[in-house]
Amino acid sequence: MESSSRDIKIFSGSAHEDFARTICATLGLQMAERKIFRFSDGEIGLALQESVRGTDAFIIQPTCAPVNENLMELLVIIDAMKRASAYRVNVVLPYFGYARQDRKARAREPITAKLVANLLQHAGADRVVTADLHAGQIQGFFDIPVDHLTGIPLLASHFKRILKPKLQERKVVVVSPDIGGVVRARKFSEQINAELAIVDKRRSYDVANQSKVMEIIGEVSGKVAILVDDIIDTGGSIVNAANALVEYGADKVYACAVHGVLSGAAIERISNSCLEEMVLTDTIPLSAEKRLGKITTMSIAPLFAEAIRRIHLDHSISILFQPKPRRKER
């Protein structure tokens, strides 16, 4: 990695150490030493085992399950770095927990995504690097720089490879599982040069994580459908959408998402579903019991590594957000 006027130190929380190791290996750096422990009453203890004075410090910690434990651990690490005189504390959040609570859907509800943004800032974060926020406007919840990466090109590259003949025959359709994900699905469809369809569903606010498919907007009959989402949580919505696509005549159905939360009955639902394959990135660690034959994981860590390199060297990272120009067919 190129040199800078300041040292760089990359630390990892305990949520996803493999992700941090991949970033360090990509950058040719050693992961900084720290010790995280629990006191007898359950409180989090931390010891930074290297000096961070005057350094450009990066903390890699997705706030995935257990969400509150990982979030509190992150806040403790940020506080320790500020008190140890780090020059800049960069929080790398491959997955931003609480992002789906980004507005008041009903009276007397919290906006927890904003609360988490406040907590990170008040703890001492100087910058946030994250990927595929549930709602892009969450960037505005922060008063510090937010670099918002996307895993869409990475996921699209997988389907460009495995569905190349179908794409050439114009037999592939990209499907948004709800109205809110249309922009994301459109970007994906542009990446692979395919048509777009939308699942119109109605969510129940009385029962969490439940929705009902109403109709399919767009032509899916006789085509291979790719459902594109930012998060797969309990799997109910994506499996319902896949079933509806088959009922509307789709030949095969694939699914992909940047963040694989896979909580509750997700694994059972995906295993028993009509999905050919579900493709996820590694923003959230996938435990052994969740590694189904139907689930493929792609690493987004190299993208984060390049973002970290550019941030440290004060180079522009906007190029990472721009789609590569499509080569002209001969």
C-alpha cells in the first residue's frame, strides 16, 4: 500500500473478523492488536494493544446479530480511540443495523436509524463507510462524511457469467420484490442489460416481517427472473415473490441481496423454496448451519479495502460508485 504522511491502523470488532482479515490481506497490512473481553456482570471491556496516537484508524464492525452487543462494542472502541488521540476515527460498517427503522410508519414510533447515527457521532466517529443502506437518505442522518458503497455490480457480475446465453437471448428479467426497491433493481438491470419487473406487495404493520404479493408488474412469463434486494432477513418476502413469479410463468427464479441477515425461519424457507440459487455478499458472517447448497457468497471486502486505501491517501472514491461502461457488441 502506498505511503501517507500518517500511519494507518485497521482494527476489527468481534462481529466479523474474517472480513477485516480479508481487507488487511488485500491492502498488505497487519491487523492491529486489541483485546475485547467481558466483565463478570456482562459489561464490555477493551484494551487497544497498539498506540493509535496521530493515526488514521479504521474500525471494521458490521452491526449484525447480536445487534445491540455489536453496536455497543463498536461505540466502546470508538471512544477508546478518541481518548487515545487517534487523528481520525473511520467506522467501517459493512452492514448498518437498525437501517430499516428510518422513518415513522405509525404514530409514536422511534426513528432508530437516526438514533444510531447520533450515537456513532457522539462516541467520536469522524467518518462512516458502509454499503447499500436500506434507504439512501440515511446518509443525511449524519453530520460527518458517509461513503456509501454498493455491492450491486459484484452481484451482477455473477449473473452475467452464469446466465450469459439467456442474457444474449433477452430471456432474463430483473425483479424488484417491492416498489421501494425499484431504483436498486433498475441499476442491476442496467448492469446486465435486462428488462425490469416489479412485485406489488402489501406489508402488514401489525405483524413484523410479513407481506402479501398482490400482482406482478412487467413481463416474466418464459423468462429467467432475478429477484434483487438489499437485505434478506426472514426470507418470507423473497420466497413469496419467487412463488408468485413461478405462478406468473417464470421458467426459473434466482435471488440476490447484499446483506444476508437470514434470521428466524429464513434457512428453512429458502431451502424449501423454488429458488434456484440465492447470492449474497459477505457483509454479514454466515454461520456453518446457514451455508446451504442454494446459497452462494461473494466477497465485497476488496471493494471496502479499495475505499479504505483511497480514504487514507485522500484520493477520490467516487469512481467506486460509478458503473463501468458497457462494451459495445461487435
